[in-house]
Amino acid sequence: MKKRIVLILCLFLTLGCSAKKPEEAVRKYLEEYRNFSKNVENLVTQEAINLSLTEEEQRIFFLTMKKQFVHLEYKIKEVFYNGSQASVKVDITVYDFFSYQDVEKSLEKMSQEKQRTKYTLTFKAYLEEEWHIEKPNEETIRKIMGFG
């Protein structure tokens, strides 16, 4: 289930993040999560519907993911350039859902999680008139979601 969520969010959030600097493209990407943009909201809602969850479980899932994304904290640490490519190192802090391997059976506990964890992520960017980020790998998306 977590893998499916990761893939859906990854597909949506890989395009459309362009900017004059690579760190701005990464910032735009992460702000899509933090602002719980309409696109992110729709994807989380659709995923909640696709799972075999009761209506109440869907509600808890939606609110839990919204809490995760809205409370995501990040700090851009470094940018490394290599011609028309760049690597952007970012520290993020999210709720720690790593121990909840079976999301469907852990929704209530996840929704009450207070423990936070910090990850250092590296986003790849490329210059094509403006800077765009490359599709983050599954591990990166899992960390953004708190499943590390």
C-alpha cells in the first residue's frame, strides 16, 4: 500500500517544478506538499478511495497525510553544480511513520504520532531554459512521507 502511495505522489510531483535556480525548483516541489496543494489533496483522496478502507479509515488516512505534509519542515543546505546539472541537498523533518509497516492496520496510531525524524535528501536538477528537478526516487518520496 505504501509503495502505491509513493508511486502516485511521485508521478504527480515530478513535473512542473521549474525555476531560475535549482534550489528554487526544489523549494517549489516541497511547497506542493507543505501547502497540501489541490493536486496533492486530490491524489491523497483518490488513494484513500482506492484502498479497501472504510469511510472512517479514509477520513483518518486523509487527515494523517495532510498533517504529515503540512508539518513538513525543510532547509536547503547546499547546491552543487556540474554544468547544466545540479544536486540540491535538503534537510527535512517529518513525523516518523517508519514503524507502521501495515498502514491499514496502523492508521489510528499514525494519526497520533508525535515523534519526528530528520532526513538529508539530495534532489537532482537539470537546466533546460529553467531549472527542473528530476523525478525523485522511491526512497526520497518514502522519506518525505515519513516512512523512511
